[in-house]
Amino acid sequence: MTVKERILQLLEKRGWTKYKLAKEAGMYPTTVYDWYNEKNFTPDRESIDSVCLAFEITRAEFYCGLDENQLTADQTALLELYERVPENKRKIVTDLMQSLAE
């Protein structure tokens, strides 16, 4: 699931519109609309953080749909480490995890 698909899922779950999300997240409505119109922008990290605040969920819940309170200590530590990996090296981490999971 992409970031934009996850946002749509959360919108549907709460019965919110894109306009309501923008207002709750403190963003201009055009910012949210531009994620889904012909401009097809992708939300940046700051926008995702604002979306998480609006939905009252953690980043972990956003990215994996899990309640952070249900994560094991190892899962939490892994997510925290992943957040510290530079963006340009994250594919290496995900490729390694995929390889180990097979």
C-alpha cells in the first residue's frame, strides 16, 4: 500500500473528506488535493507527520496499520532504527529484510 492509499484508507475509516483532513492537519486544502489530482505529488515527511497528528495516530500506526501498543519491544526497536537510516540507504534495509523473510 502506498502512502497516498493509506491516507485514503484512513479518510474512509473516519468518514473524512480531503478538505477536512487538510483543515485538521493545518495544511492548505490544495496541498492534499495535489496528492490525488493530475499533479500527483507525494506527501513529504512533514506532511505525513501532520496527517498522523490529525488522525491521532503514531507514525508506526500510519505505516503499518498497527497499534503501537501492540508492538513487541523488538518491533519497536526495529522501527526506531529504521527511522534513523538515511533515506538513500533505506532500500538496502528493506531489500535485506525481504531477503531474510523469504
